[in-house]
Amino acid sequence: MESFDPATLTPEKLGQPGDPCIMVIFGAGGDLTKRKLIPALYNLAKGKLLPEQFAIVGVSREEYSTELFRQMTTQEIRQFATGGFDTQSWEWFAKRLYYLSGDFKDPETYKNLDGTLGQVDQEQSTQGNRLFYLATSPSFFAEIVKQLGAAGLVKQEKTPPWKRVVIEKPFGHDLASAVALNHDINQVLDEKQVYRIDHYLGKETVQNILAFRFANGIFEPVWNRRYVDHVQVTVAEELGVELRGDYYDRAGAMRDMVPNHIFQLITLTAMEPPISFDAEAVHDEQTKILRAIQPMHPEQVLDHAVRGQYGDGAMDGKRVPAYRHEPRVAPDSNTETFVALALHIDNWRWAGVPFYLRTGKRLHERVTQIVIRFRRPPFVLFRKTSVDKIPPNELVISIQPDEGISLSFEAKVPGPVVRLGAVDMDFQYSDYFGSTPSTGYETLLYDCMLGDPTLFQRADMVEAAWTVVQPILDVWKALPPRDFPNYAAGSWGPEAARELLQREGREWRDTACTLAHKGAPRSAPEERPAALTRK
Ligand code: BG6
């Protein structure tokens, strides 16, 4: 069976093109393919990270020919390329595109695919390596894997040639369906052939959490219950559900964002140092965090979990409709478009340190950030002043739209009078490393070709994540909300989310002060920079 040995990733190999292969995209006619996958592969091609012996076979129900698929993709790339279009590299890319029309449930499709792959292997010398990417509706995941197995297309006897399967999110709809899907997949594939993708792990700043924590000696000593008061994770979106009402109205904010994207942020922030950066070692530590999150009892759900749904409101001065009036959403929908949770990680490092998370659509501003709020100094040295409270230090890891890290602390305001002001030490990626336009999928696709599963999810991680959210989903299902819609589009979500922290004497970081808004007040009024004046 294939296994990934990070020792083979020598610096010489990193930065080299991936292995020769054919990437088969199921769902080639869909949005993900044209907006993300093709532009990401094209960026890899421009960066010389695709091998000469490479090809893409798109599979979808639509009756296109290879010629038409090439023409359509050539038009779409001009719209969706993130790093500019260049005729020469596109010609190189376009002649590696192939198309097969077929029904995902029909065994005939897989017979035809087998034939096409043999033919493409000959034309492009792709050496039998296969990367199957399931960019379809989740209802096809198990079926496609089963059919691939039955057609003998994913049989991994020796390596090379390798056969890998990438599975998009959402992975299951709840704990039971995730367990069932893992079971179906593992009937056909060895776990090492499975790449469960979460595009948050393709974001540079998310990967940088590990570098920040473990490539520096100064942060780890304070990264624990002794110094950290609490952690906040915010993933706020300005967008509504757009045209995805069909999917979203069945999923809701919890399933769409929490057990996947947000738990990636939480596990990378909270995990113990792995014994190496080997995929298994990193996944082990992430899984331990998920297993250490206290499951909520039904009565705790009422106190520690908040759900919301947006009503109409204004975004950037323009009126926008309520969720229930969005296309393909039930007019009496009880689906949540906002979630806030207070979680507790029961382990030695984090006992007693709440992890607050919130995510929602149609919020005031697009911002994804992790805030580590430290404990206040043990006593106020500046007692003979008019101020008795010093704001806590904060470390903010900004994931998007700005990418950077900022540490706030108190400094003396110059002058004969003793006054303190809050200042920030800021690092912004773009200042140091420029910005490389990317879709977020480049690293992930490249890693699949190298056979590095570190940035993908293991079966037990996915199940551990669902185990945390399942009790909340159960209570919410049993007790439909009575106050939806409960926040206006363009606001920061329902009042209950503010109260969730307020009850514990805390508050959400004033999100008006993301890195994009430097100079704006960092904290709520009662915590603004303390002016310490000698009495
Ligand atoms: C997707 C969700 O996985 O992530 C969407 O299905 C959400 O609802 C998106 O908008 C957010 O991704 P990003 O990269 O824009 O933060």
C-alpha cells in the first residue's frame, strides 16, 4: 500500500513538478471546477509545478465534446484566472484537457472512462497515476467511489502508479452519515488513498498558524491557560446564500462552516506540538483536540450555543432581502445562517479557557480572524492614577481579507503626564512577501500530486468533529427557533451572541479594528486605551 514518507520531501523535491498523472474531475461542468480547480491548476502550470506528462479528464452529465470543453474552459479562464492570462502557458494547458460525458450512476460511464484514460495515458505519457477529484454534489460521493472500485480504476496494488481520490466537503450531513460515508469509502479505498479536502487548509495564513507557533520560541510558553484568558474565532461573511439556497437551506451555518473550516482553525490553534510534521503526527494532535472538546448536554446547548437567521437589512447602503426571501429557500425556513458557540477543551493546556466561535452570512464585514486574548497583568501598578483597569493584550491572527498577525500591548504616551495607550505590532504578509494571487487550491492540489496528506482530513478527524456538533444539532432539531429572523443583514448577528460572552464578563473583539482598519479603536468603549493620569 502507498505510504507517504516526508523524508522523501527533500528541499530538492519541494518546488519540483508533481508526479506525472491524469486528474479526473467528476463534476467538470460545475462551478467549483471553473472558479477554483481549473484556475488553481493553471496557476500551478504557470509556476512550473505541473509535470509535462499531465492531463485533465473532465466528467459530467453535459454532452460536450473534448473540443467544446477546451473552448469553454478557454473562455472561462479569462474570467476566473487569479494571476493573469498568458497565451503560451494556456496553450500548454488547454491541450491537456479532455472530456467525457456520462451519468455518475451508470457503470457504462466508468467503462468509457477506463478507455479514455488508457488513450490519454498514451497521448500524454502519464504513467498510470490517477487523481480522481469528486467535485460533485455530496449525494454522489459514495456512489462514485463504489463505481470506481467496481470498474477496477482505483485498485492500488503497488506504487507507483498511484490512485488517489479527493473528496470535497461537506463530508456527511451529521455524525451517522459521516460514519456511513467513511465506511463506504473504506470498503473500496485504503485510507491512504483518500484526500478529504477542506479549502481552509489551503489558505496561507491558516498554514502559518503552525509556523507561527512552532517555528518561534517566544509564543509557545504563553500559549496556555496560565496566560490566555480566552480565544475567539470569527468567520464573518458579507455574502448571503447567493444561488446556493438548495444546498444551504438543508445544511445551515453549523454544518456548512463549523465541523470543517472553523474546527481546522481551532485545532491548529489549540493542538500540542506534534512530534514531527509528518501527516499522521499532525492529524493525531488535531484529533486529540477535537476529542477533548466537552460535548454539550442538551441543557447546556441552550446556554452555550446561539443560532440566528438574517432578516432584511442594508449592506453597503443597499437594501438586501431576508434569508427567507432568497431564491430556493423555503419562505418559512428555520435554517440558521449564524452560529456562535462557547466551547471548552478539557485538557491540561486549556482547562478553563473558553474558545468562542461565531460565523454567519450577511454580517457587517467580511473578516476571518483568531484572537488570543491574554490575561490582564496580575495587579495594576499604576494605582495612583484615575484608572484601575488595563486592557488585556491581544494577539490577532488575521486570515482574510487581510493576511497578517498583530500583537497589541500598552505603551506610555510621550509627555510629562503618565498616560498609557494601546499600540499594535503588525505583520502583514503582503509587506514582506508580496501577494501571490491564488485560489487557495494550489497547495492542496500540488500536495495530492506529491502524496502529502498533511493538509487533508483523516476519517477519525471528521467523525470527531461531527461528534462535537451533533448534540447541538439534535437539540436545535427538537426545538425549532421561535424568533427567526433574529438579526438584520449588515449587523453583527443576534443579540444572544453578544450576551453569550457578556454573561462571562467578556466581549467580542471590536471587529471594526481588523488589520484593514488600523487606527480605529481596538476595544469596546469601557476598555479603550486607558489614560493614566497622575493624581
Ligand atoms: C464554503 C461554504 O465551504 O466556504 C460557503 O460552503 C462559504 O458557504 C465558504 O461561503 C467560505 O469560504 P471563504 O474561503 O470565502 O472563507
